[in-house]
Amino acid sequence: MTTTASARVGVDVGGTFTDLVLHDPVRNIVRTGKLLTTPDDPSEAILNGIARILREAELKPEDVHSVIHGTTLVTNTIIERTGATVGLLTTEGFRDSIEIGRETRYDLYDLFLETPALLVPRARRLEIPERIASDGRILLPLDEAAVVAATKQLVEAEGAEAIAVGFLHSYHSPQHEKRAGEIIRALYPNLPVSLSAEVAPEIREFERISTASANAYVQPLMARYLDRVQTTLQSTGFRGHLYIMLSGGGITTVREAKDFPIRLIESGPAAGAMASAFISRLTGLEHVVSFDMGGTTAKMCLVDHHEPNHKFDFEAGRVRRFQKGSGLPLKVSVVDMIEIGAGGGSLARIDPGSGLMKVGPRSAGAKPGPVCYGRGGTEPAVTDADLVLGRLDPAYFLGGEMALNLDPVRRAFETRITAETGIAVEQAALGVQRIVDETMASATRMHLAEKGKDPRRYTMIAFGGAGPVHAWNLARLLKIKRLVVPLGAGVASALGFLVAPPATDMVRSYVARLERIDWTRVNALFAEMKAAGSALLTEAGATPGSITFRPVAEMRHVGQGFEIPVLLPGLELSDADLPTIRERFFAAYRDRFERVVEESPIEALSWRLSCSAPGWTIDLAGAVPRTAEAGPAAPRTQRRVLFEGAGWLDCPVYDRYALRAGARITGPALIEERESTCVVGPGSEVVVDDFLNLVIDVT
Amino acid sequence: MSDATPDAFDPITLEIYWNRLISAADEAATGLLRTAFSTIVRESNDFATVLMDRNGNSVSENTGGLASFSCILPRTTKDFLTRFPAETWKPGDTIVTNDPWLATGHLPDFTVVTGIFHRGKLVGFSGSISHSPDVGGALWSADCREIFEEGIRIPPSRLLREGAWNQQLLDILLGNVRVPRQVLGDLQAQVVAAEVGARRVAEFLEDTGLPDLQGLSAALSERADRAMRRAIAEVPDGTWHSEITADGFDDKHTRIVCKVTVRGDTMHIDYAGTSPQIDRGINCVMNYTHAYSVYPVKCALDPFTPRNEGSYQAITVAAPERSILNPLYPAPVSARQLTGHLLAGAIYQALAQVIPNKVIADCGGAPTMRALFSGTRPDGDSFSQVLFASGGMGACPHKDGMSATAFPTNVGAGSIEAYESVAPIIVRKKRLRVDSGGPGTFRGGLGQEIELQLDTDAPARLSLLSDRHQNPAGGILGGLPGGPSVIAFGDGTKPHPKSRTSIGPRESVLLLYAGGGGYGDPKKRAREAVMEDLRHGYISAAAAKTIYGVE
């Protein structure tokens, strides 16, 4: 690396598109790019994209300090079940834990439920004589010969390409798993091994062993892939670092990503949340709902104090995409995000049973897409409704690259909705908008309620192609008073790659009642996690002194089913900290449940340490297309838009790129940019801030 | 009264309002689930929240709640209204009961209902039902002879009066239970849930400008009713019979005789001929009989319309008085699920004769098999833990049944690691039970084999609630029964399957959970499917050969 190596490039490989964003703080350049993903070898699009974006920025590969990479490869491998042949070793008597699961039906009324296909079928799950009790007593020593025999059978007879090991109580007593790992590696030095105590050291065997199995399932493929990306990058003259985006919104090293690829499961969506966090920091917003609405889904995430909310479990590869409980549970750190089946492509229909209108979760997707795309779609979608309502300009979709056709849209509404219900086309279209917005509002309210938060304290940041179109009405439904729409709806999410800090979340389980906790043991756990976290983050580009550590205990009243994360006063604790910890637990409890139960005993289950370095920052002014001319806030045209409760209103239409800081607009108004249109309802005031965000007062 | 008639709501507005009220009920459920103490609530999903109009008709219910509970709660609320007339309710008034006949059929379930007020007027009710950690009396068991042994019975009473707790009632209740703190904690959680629901409905009325819920409730009810009638109308008219035998108690097997009649868009289910009530706690009160009769019908005919008061208007259910499906006070009823869970199988066996593609074979997990251990831990603390696990579901018309999954109830299982960390018990094994899935063209789901060992030097008490030892889950249309339940101690002796017994120090007990029935002739099962089952050890080589004719 030379001193000129100051450019950073974010690369997001999605199912359809590979998105790129480049930022060079020294040369003050921001560039974005988009090209089709090359599914057979995704590194091809990565290389072509990087070459193109460097060319546009007039930079050389040597000028690149780092490439930050996010990928849907892990998710897709699990959804499409194209991963490795995995063998699993379990404690004797428990080979079926991952098949039996939680024993619940995720839909109460469906007699013919589909369950997720097993990542490791029964014949490849072998039992090993060994047993450790919940208090760490060894009830049965590890049968090492059985480990050898089982591994050989899995590899030689069953063709296993990776092995997972999941023994009972390994979250606190990992010695048998570790020994089994050594034995396997001695037998087959190149065979990837995933130990449940390393992948997800948390109590509850089904979730932990599922996570280890999923890690093993994606490991061989991801290792090959990351090696190839690294090698090909280097072959172009790139001498910088390659970092990988984690599901929790931090970045990590290639080595760590190869060891624990399952932690990349949500690496793409995490970027959007990190972008919102960045914008919330720029604009000084403490409580933000991040709202990202695209073609098939809408994603919501809360960002408090510039940090996206986290959670430590996730469901991958759902049989029914938006149905809780229909996927594989994973214990991984992810941005706590809800995904709703509501996007521009969500389809409207009349339910034959009840006669009511439904919108989504079925989506027209990219093909055939909404009716207005003219690619064969015949069922009206949300984008079609937006077109009927005047929110979208048929001549300026994707900056005019794609012409939208209104006539077939009207015909689709007539045959599918009007003929069934007698509701006129415009009212049907308004109905689609009302239903889809209410669906998103309900899901968001529920998400906030689960955390005991009040939407009225939040500001919404909206992006994604359909986000700014629906955000104003959604904010209104949620009684959110302020809405911020950053520049470049399609770019905003990718910015997250460039602002993400080196970060890692570590966890250890140790279950004890608060007053009986052995603090020496807890302090040792934190010391161990701190050392490992520091080493990893330093490798991922952090300066050692700059790392911050956030120790958290997952606590609950004895007997309760849900743990509450409680921030601990330090990494070296003693009984003297008990009053503080107890107080914080009650405060967190009251926050969520509006009451406390003081006399009931408290226990801690897991101990987490979040380690992170400061994130990067970006000056977005470099992102305005050079061609745009600055001017006063003057509309370029006018269009009629149908608003709920207000009827058809004449709306001035503004060019987003011509708006400069300080510009003011009063709704109703439409503000158009290439990938999206921001709809502002009657009476709302819009101000363009110093970062070129639209700041909208929703009243 | 509201001026709004059902027609005043168009299909768009109604969809929006319905979803909003369902999510209000979901929010109430979240409040309950998260603050409840009893493991039974969260591990077994043993609760529901319901929002009702001023007449006690259900408007919406939480999405994941126990189907029988959401069906019963409005009935209980209507009874409350006869005792506490609408005009006497004040904001903050909350009524509670656990009366088996008025509510859910046994004492451990508490029903808690709060009034919803909007602009000073009573507009509806927000309620929940939740399984309490304890109600005194005998441990949760099946062998009591009178309800008085089964615990304390609270007739409909004010739990809160204008927001103030009824301390006398609490003192009486908490003075009669083993774990007062937890019982109170769960009741408080129910009150929180009721308040959340009431608040959300009031906000909804404020936002929409509706004066009350009456017109909307009628419109929603009409939509649900319409969907169910449409589904029933697709079933040809006729009458179909079935009969199911259960283990009953001791040598008294119990018989469920079922007659399903479809006329146009209505259905009648009649249990005439069913065994008389008995002097053990497996009697199933009419509320529970009704709930577990209509629920399986909805699953088979109209699974996707959200449920409310209208859903079951087209279906009538009758059971003779003093029968095991309609016992009279003071019959013991604590383990009423051992009878009530069997009704789905009886109804499906009848309906299999006319709509074979919409029903499943009998389920091994119906009724649920429960083992409750209680005693003292080595550290001196007491413990009381129910082991949650399920048998296999019956096979479907086009695929195998789900293994280790309950139906018609939706009981989850907790983690063994978590179980062992609270109870001094070592689970020696918990795995699928080979050959327990009833053979058929489509195989029944597998049951489980679970072996537990007491890890203390003192004995513990063990209460067993189970059936299907002599009457396994039947197959349909040529399918064969699943494996029966078995419970045996380490020395081979078998305890009474519905009894309170004890288990000695370091002694072990083996529980074999029943498999689901098969669907269709096993000889017609695809050869590849049999070979796969064999390869993964779901069936033995002997079964492949003798039952399926595959070597």
C-alpha cells in the first residue's frame, strides 16, 4: 500500500445486482455503480465493477485502501439448499435434536404445514458416547474411538465434506467438543469442522446445534469463494485489505469469515441499517426508524443513539418467508430488523373466502414485475397503484430509462378488483396503498411494542426504490412527526459498507442467580472475550486503543422465558456492583413492561461483549451528479395526485438534484430523483439540510 | 348504538381495520408472554388474548394463541355480562374466573377480562386466558374423584375495581397455592395484556373516528361467517359416523361416538352415544368439547380466514348431558384434554368418508402425554417441572405426518439443557422412536423415546397424564395405527398412566410417545419412500419387509 491508497470500495453482491460504492476522503470522491450479478462466479462481477468504478473515479487499484464486501451467498446457499454434505456428531441419545426442534406448528390452522428441509439428514447424524451435566460434571467421558469411527464413516461412507459437532452443555463445558475437533482434524486436516461451542456458545441445544450445522453447511463453499475473491483482486494489482461485512453491521477479516461464515447471513440488509445509523449521526437524530422498501419487501429497523438495534437470533430460509417459526433458527448476531412482504411488486387481490382485498405477501418480483412494466404482469401491484394515484411519473421512471404504461394497469384493476367488488379503479388503487401502508405500520408498531418503545419519539429515515413513495403516509399512520429522506434512494443502503466499523460480538453462557454469581468466573469470561475481540479487530484494521467494549448480561426473573440485555458497569465485576446491576435490570424491565416485580429472584444466562472500533465517515456532497445544475426550489412540472381524505390535489414536481441546502417546499409535492420519488402530503413542510437530506415535517 | 351497519364497511377499509385489531390482540399477547412467569405459558403456548365488542363477541384474537381458548373466551365474557351488567362496568374493572364450566374446562386456566372504554363509554372487552403455575389442590393430575380435590375455584369475581386490586380475593387465592409469587406474577401479566389490548382499541377508535366496535364487529363477523359457510357448502350434504375408543381410567375404556351432518352451508356435530361421565378427572366440559370440535373443522375447511365470532356460527355441537363430553358439576375435570384432544380424530374419521383430501389421520400427540416431576433439589430449593414433548401427527393425504408435533393443541417443547439446569434430572435420551409412525401410503409422524433419570438422593413425585397405551392413533383409508404410548421404570415395572406416583433416587423412567396414524394402504407406499425411511432409520428392516413388502 502506498500513501495514496485512500479509496475504500463497498461491494454488495445481491441475487440480481452487484452494487458498488466508492469513497475517497482524500480526493473527495463518492461514486456508485450497479451491474448484473454473475451467479456462476460472483467474483467476475466484483472485478468488473471495481474496474469500472475505479475508471470512472480515475483511480488505480493501488489507490484502494480497502474493499468491504457483503454477499447474499450464505443466505442463498441455505435457501436453495446447495451447501455441503455435512456430517453431525451429537451426544448419545440426541441425534434428533435438530430434527425434532421446538415441536410447534407455525400456523395454527394449516394441517399440511411444510417444514424446512433438514441441512443434515438423519443418516448423517451419529451419536457419540459422552455426557456432561448442566453443572459441568462429567457423567460419561468422551469415547474417542467412537469419534474416530463415526468421522470415518461420515467421510468415507457418507461423503461428508464438513463436520459439525454439537454436544449437550458444551456452551459452558466445551472440552469434549474441543477434543472431538482435534481428533477430526488429526484424521482429516483439510476437513472443515464447526464446533457448536465455538460457533454459538449459548444454552439451548436445538438452536446451538442448528447454527453449527448451518455453519458447516456453508463453510466449504464460502472458503473457496472468499479465497477466489482475494486472489483475483490481488491479480489486478490491488494491495489493500479485504474486509467482510457481518450480519451485525460490523466488518471483519477474511479468516474470521471463513471460520464462521454463518455470521454473514444478513450481511447485505445490515448495510442499510448502518447507512441509517450514519445518517442519524450526521443529522443528530437519537431515535430513528430505518425504513427500506424495495420491490418485494420492506425492512424496518430501530436505530437508537446512532446504533442499529441488535438481536442474537435469526431465522434463515423460511418455508413461508414472512412467517415466524417457519425457518431454521440461528444464534448469530444480526441487526434486529423486521422484513414485511410489502414492496413495489406486492400483488393485490380479492380473497375469495371473505371477499376482502389483500395486498402481498405474494409479489410480482422483477419478472414479470408490476403490470406497468409491460413485461407480462397481469395482476395489479403496489407500483401500479402508485402510478394510478399519480405518485409516479410514467415518463420518468428510473430517470426515464423505463416508460410505464397506464392503460393496461387500469384494465388490470378493472378486471381483478372493480369487477369483483364494484370499487372504482382510483379508489381500488388508493385501497392498495392504504392496505400496504397499514400492513407496514402494524408490523412496525408490533416491533416497537415488543421493545416497549413509543413511535412518537422516533424519526423515520426512508430509502429504497419504494421507500420515499410510501414514507410520508407511513409516518403519518405511525404518528411519527419527522421524516428524513437521504439523497440517492438506491445508493443510501450501499453507503453502509463504507461507514461500518470493525466489530465483533462475543458471547459465553453461564447460568446463575444474581446473588450466587461467581464473579471470578464472569471476569475470566470477559477477559477471554476481550483478548480475542481485540486481536480480531486489530487484524480488521482497528487501532488497539480505539476499541470500545460493551459488556452485557442477558438476565431475567427466574422462571421467565425472555431474557433482557442489561449493560454492565464494567469488565471486572464484584458483589459491590450488584446494586447497580439490579437497578439496571429493573430499569430495562420497566422500559419494556411498564412495571417491575422487585421481590422475584433474578438470574443471568449469557454474557456478551460487543467490541467495536470507531466507524468511518463520508461526505455525501461528492455524490451529487456533476450534471445537475443548482437552482432555486422551482418545480419543473405539475401532476395530480390522489391523497386519502383529501382527494385529487395538484402537486408541483421538483428535481431532487437541483435542490440545494436550505431550499424549502410545502406539500403537497413530489420530489423526483433517479431511483425514487418522494411523496409529500398536503400541509407538510420540507427543508433540504446541509447534507442534502429532505427533512419533512409530517403533521 | 352505532349507526354503522355491516354494509358501511368496504372490502378495503374492513381489511385494514381487521388487521389493525388483530395486531392489537398480538400486542396484548406479547405483553403477556414476556411478563408471564410460568414456564407452562411460554413453553406450551398455553394462552390466548381476545378483543371483543360490547356484547362479548370476538372481534380479533392473537395470531399464535391456543385455538380452543380464543373460542371459549367470548363465551365466558358473555357469562360475566349476565353477572356484571354492562352499565355497571367502570374503567379499570377487571373480572377473573377459573370455573371449568364457565371457562376452559379445568381449574388451572385463569380467564381475565377488562372493559374497553372510549370517550367514557364501555365499548368492548379485552381479555386473556393463561395457564397458571398452580391452583392448589392435588398436583396437576388425572386421578382426582371430585373437582374439590383439584384446587381452588374462583367464581367470576372482580380482580380489580377501577384499577385497584381486590386484596381479599388475592389473599384467598394466594393463600391456597404453592407458588403464590408466580401465580400473582402471571395474573399481573394478564392484567398488563388486558390493558394493552384495551388501550390499543381505544386508540384505534380515536384514529378511525368510529364511535364503538358494534358495526365493525358485525361486519367482521359476517365476513368470517361467509367464508366458513362457503367452505361448508362445498362439502356434499350427508351424515357420517365415527367412533373412537380411549384408554379411559383403569378398565373403564371411554368411547366417543361422533356423527357429523352437513346440510347446505351448515354443519352439526353430535356425540350421542358417548360414554357417561366418570369419577376421574378426564371429563371434558361442554365449552371445551365445543372448542375442540369446531377448531378441527376450520383447519380442514377454512384454514386461512382470520377467526372471530362469525367463524363458527354455521357449526353446531351437541353432547348428551352427564356424558364424558358434557359432564355436570362437581365432576373432576383436571385432565379434560385427555378426552377433548381426541375429538379432532373422531371428526376427521367421519369427514374422511366425504372429503378425504382435506383431513389427516389420527394424531399420536392427541391427547398430549405429560410427566410432571416435583421434589427438592440438592441445594434445598424445590422444583416442579413438566416435561413437554409430543407424539407424531397423523399422515396427510399427500405427505407423511409431522414427527414429534402436537395436534390439535400446539404445545412446544423447551430445551433439554434448560430443563436440566432447573430440575435435578438427567435426560438420557430424547430421540425419534423407530417404527412408531403408523404405516400407510403416507406414514404417520414418529413419536419420541425419552428416558429420564432422577439425579438426587431423595425421591421425587411424579404425576402422569397420558392415554393411547391401549388405543393407539388410528389410520384412515387403509392406513395403520401408530405406535402406542408406553411408560416404564428402569426395572421394567409400569406405573399407572394416569396417576400420582413417585420415583426413587437415581431411578429412571422411559416414556415412549405415540406415533401418528397412517394414511392409505401401506403396500401402496412408494418404494423409494420406504427405502429412504429405512436408510434414515425411521423404520426398521423388519417393518420394511413385513408391512411395506420392501426388502
